[in-house]
Amino acid sequence: MLDVKKIEAAINQIASEKKIPKETLIDIIESAIKTAYKKDYGAKDENAIVRLDLEAGTIEITVEKTLVKEVTNPAIEISFDELWEDAEWYEEWDTIEIDMTDEVLNSSMWESFWRIASQAARQVIIQKIGDTEKQKIYELFKDKVGQSISMKVVMMESGKAIFDYNGNQVILPKSEQVSRDTYIPDARFYIYVAEASIDEKTGPKVVLSRKNKNIVPSIFSLYAPEISDGTISIDNVVRYPWIKTKLLVSTNYEEIDPAWSLIGQKWIRVKSVMEELSGEKVDIIVDNGNISEMIAKSLTPAQILKVEVDQDKKEAKAYILPSERAKAIGKNGVNINLASNLIWYNISLLEVEEK
């Protein structure tokens, strides 16, 4: 026999822990019982109705059928003869609701029926919990896209870093982690909110990242108010996560050096940002319109002797001493690739022999 009190206890627990309305959970269970009934007792086109009354501790299963003189589809129709003496109270085409509760509850198939219903309800509830969690996370971050937020590590689980944000657990997937970071409990990291959107088919989506290149200017803005107030602009960002980032910066104020403003006295600002990025190096280049100078600076830490630029082809030749080649290229070509992408020029290195 069905124990409605156990169902009520489970509903109360799930509603409390997962913040899902009781009415929603009752609807899910009623729908699951209806599906199981149609599978084991009825037909696909049968209109079964399930009513779960927690207050009364009862469950009712009924089937709606249309009253006709001659039955052509027993799943949805019933004849006057089948109503016996009750037939005099109805007219043709009336809808009759037939109580099937006792037949189901006292059936030898009851255990199988309830197992199917329970499994169906469990799957829907799990999905509903997931949808509720996604909506909650979306509400947390929908107004924070483009920001970096300090969060505390709770634990690592199956490669995912789980953070605490205002009492809520949020996930940084492995695909958005940086290998140099060490995600140990209670460690704090700035996490970049790359996306918070709602898709018609898949629902709410939030993308948190430590890899996204825009985390760098976002963290810089926390240490350099000149970015937030518009005094300094970040014109381009290129990055190899945990290795190096290059920023192209500019300002409309002649008296301000945008690079040194971000570097700060005694390099305090840039060092602070690098620490937040687990030691990742950051180069800052001024966008002053002089392509040759910008390319030379973008190849830091190499010393560049001369740069020849072909503006039509977006190509540049950088002349260097042989001893500077490794610095200009960087490990695995990182430095020269970043420089090319930062200035939007294809850069070639030409060696000049020392005199």
C-alpha cells in the first residue's frame, strides 16, 4: 500500500533543501503516477487523472471517458450499459470520471507500478533540481558579466574546482582552469564572469573562467581606477594563460603615461595583478599610433634595433642581434605570436651581426 506520509516527508525535504515549490513536486509525482498507470493499466490515449492530497493522506486515480451509445474506442469512451443504473443520470457525450484507485492499489502489479512511477518522478525531480540550480546561478551573475569576482575554493571534485560565492557553491570547470593555479580549500582567486545568458532550449547558462583573456584587464581595473573611469583604455588583449599577457593601452590625456599608470609606483600595480594570475607575466604597450615603436615594444623583453613596416600588407620586419632572438620569439613562439596578434601585424625577425 502507498504510504503518502513518506511521500510528504520526501517532498518537504526536497522543497526545503533545493528551494523547489511543494506544488511543483506534487505535480511531478502526479504526472509520474499517471505515466506509470497508462503503461501498466491503461492506454496511451487514455485520459488518466491523478490527485495526490498530502493533507488528507490520500491518492486518487481516475480515468475520463465520454458517454456514447456505441463504443468504438474503449480507451476514451464508455457505453450506457456499462454504467448500469447510474446511466439515467447522464446524457450522451457527457464526460464520465471513473475511479480506478482501488483497482491499482490492490493489484498484484502494484509494486512494479510504483517502482516505475518512482523512477520517473526521481528523474524529473533531478532535472528540476538541475534547472533550479542553473537559474539560481544565473540570477547571481547576470549583472556581473565582464567582472572578476574574488571567490574562495571549497574543494576539487572530478577535476572541477568548486568555489563559494555568498554561500552558494559555483563550479569552475576544468576547461576554464589555468594549470598554474593551485585550487586548495580556502584559497582565494578572482574568477571572471564571461557569460550569463538564457537559451530558449537549454535554459540559463553561466560561464566562469580563469582562462578568458579579459580577466586580465578586469583585474587591472580593480587596482587601477583610471580604467574604470575611462582615463585609460584597453585597446587590445592577447594572452597565453599562465604564461604571458600583453595589453595595448591608450589615453586621451597627454600628461598621462598609460603604461606607467598601470605599472604603478615601484611596479606595485602590475605586480599585484601578476600575483592574482599566479605569477603570469604581463607586458603593457602604449598604443600611440607609431606602428614601428609599438612593434618594438611588443617584442619585450627583446631589444629591437629597427622595425620596417609595410602598412598595406600588415607586415613588419624587426631587426635584432642574434643574442636577442630567443627572447623575441619566446618559449614555443609565445612572445612573437602574442606581439603579432596584439598589433595585428605579421612580424618577421631579421638578425643583424654585431660589429
